Amino acid sequence: MSYSLPKTNGLFHLSCPTGKYRVGCLDIFSKTREGKLPLLFRLYYPSAGEHNAVDRWPAWLPHSRYSEAYVSAKWPVPPCRNTFIDRLKQNISVGTVSLLSWLLRWVSGNPRICATEANRPLNERFPVVLFSHGLIACRTTYSTLCTDIASQGYYVAALEHGDSSACVRMMLDSPDGQVTWLEREELPQGAPEGELRARQLDYREKEIVQCLDSLRDIDKGDVDQHFIKLSLDGVETEESNLGWFKGLIATDKAVICGHSMGGATTVRCLANHGHQFTAGIAFDSWMFPVREDKNLPNLEKLMFVNYERFQGEKNLTTMKKYETELSHEEFSSNVITIKKARHYACTDILVAFQGTRLGRLLFGAQDPEFNSYDGLITNSELFHAWVLKAFTGDEQPFFEAINKRKEFLFHGITLKSKQD
């Protein structure tokens, strides 16, 4: 059957996580320091306290600038060259972006995220996951997936990258500072893409390593160089404190994962910093940024979850050098593909919009036997099973997860050029 957003106490929200733990969340910034990148990540975590406090569930779009950035990525505002016609075109485009931004929030309902902001974490030590978003995304684009992973017993640090690849990046250098915005860097029409993506990937790699270092500091109780910013206004919460997390974040069991360009980020970080990560999962990875990389990761740590409608011959040719064999009779590759899935299958975009008329117009109708939510949860199930395999060496949970969804999956890479 088709999926549409659930509603609680009159508010639309993303689906609640399926694991046994309640989920809390906080936005964490790093203070400005010489020689350090400015960090922003949303930390999801197993939480104590009330789960159904809907008034403390943050909005999927934390600021109107995000909806404007999503829209302007699709309908960019033309540059103004100081002629009357150019100024007129720009004014019309700005007005159109504002209108479509409002329409985006209205159609989606700007749903709440099913995680209680500023709830205390459970007094238990859990592994940590670093999540790298794709181009034109942000820290909240994958909220259903991240909350579901956290509910299985993980800390999830969803970065908002500062490499100018995010739809827009919120910047704040101190708790009392003024919020500014880092805009996405657009590729000039006709310009080669390689230099920009190489520069962005290098930045992301440094950012991931620094984020893991920050999580180590927070786990040790060294929190002076980081601070929290709550996204909810006028909601009474107990005073949030990064000291809550001392001794609870198992950075010795770190996992790296990401979507699209975040998948390339996963591959690069696992190759160059593999001693810091137990496992890596690349969701529908865009391999162009790592096409010339020579350093390969430990392939036994790496799984690709591909979406059939996105992957093409050129991308799969690059991915092929990262493929390795598994011991399963039916699924013998670390490359698993979800049949008929779109590139957005692990994001909140399909679950937020495909249940509406406009969403069906933009993204097509849902498969009644395997809807957008089924696809999203399949990503979470495969993630959790692969990580358990990496942590324990037990392959059985991974193959059970595959068998549960096997009619919607296939494995391996078959290149057309090899068939000819």
C-alpha cells in the first residue's frame, strides 16, 4: 500500500523509529579555532525520558533558508548585470523562489522529526556513526534513516558539510553569535566538474576526521570547544549539557556512511583512515569524485547499497574495483541494489512528498508492494546488519536481513561492456 506521513496531536511527522530505543537529538557546533574547520552536526542518540513529547520534536526544515535553498538549487536565480531586463529577471526569480519555498513547506507540512530535542541520553555506551550527506542536502535530509539507526543503539552524527556542497550551511561561531549562511557553490555552466568536487572531497575528508576527534573529546568530557544550539523556540527543556555524553560515545567503534557524494566521502575516509572505522556503508554512491583514487580500503569493511534507477555504466565501472565476494550462496557481493529505487530512496524527500498529489506528479506513484517507506527502512536494516557483521564477525544477521527483502534486491555488478 502507499505511504503517507503519520499525524500525532494534529502535527504531521516523519515515521517514528523502529528500534527498541527512544531517540533524542541536539545540534552541536564547534567554536572558532585557528587551524580547525567550523563544524556543525546533528547528534541523534538513544534517549531517556518521554518519546511522545511532540512539542519537542524539531521541524524537518529548521529554518526557511533551507526550503529556499532546496528550491533555488532547482530554479537558480540568474545573476544581475545591472540592466533593466536582468534586474527584472532577477526580481521575478527571487519572488518565484520565495513562493515555491513557501509551497514546499506547505505541501510537506514541514513535518516534525521523531526525536526529542535536548533529552538526556541513556546511561549506556553505544557505537558512533558519522553520516555524510549528498550534494544539495543538509543535516536533516536523512532524518528518518538517522533516527531509525539511532533507535537500534547508535550515536549518529549527521554532518552539515562546510565545503559549499550543502543546499545551504548554517554558520555560528559562538553560543551568542549571529547566524550567517554559507551558500552552495554552483558550477559555472560548461565548466569541468573535477576540480570543484576534488576540492570538496578533500574538505569533507578533513571534516569527518575532525568530527570524530570532536566526538572523542566530548566522550572524554572535554567540551569547552563545542556548544549546543536548540532549534526549538519557547519550549521549556532542562538545561542541555554536552557533559551528559561523557563516557557514553564509543568512538573505538566508529562507522562511516553517506549518500551519493557522501558515499564517495565514505569510500575515501575508509581508504585513508580505515584504522579509525570499523565499517563503512555507501548509499547509492556517486563515484566520480574517487574515480582516480589509487588507495583502496579494506573491502571487507565496505558495503554499497545501490538504487537501480541511478546507477549507470560509468559509475558502476569505478565501483567495480571496490567490489568483493561474500560467502553467501545467493548474495555473494558487497554491492546490494534495491530494485526500481530512486536516488532519493534513503532521504526523507520521498516519504515527505510522495503521499501528496504534487509529490506523485514530481516523483511518480509509489509501488504498492514496496513503498517509499519500505525502501527507506530497508536501508536501515541493511546498515544495522552489516555493522553487526563488522563488530561481531557473525554473518547470519546480515544474510537474514537480505533474505527478508530478497525479492526487492539483487547483488553484484554486471557491466554491459563485459557482456558484449
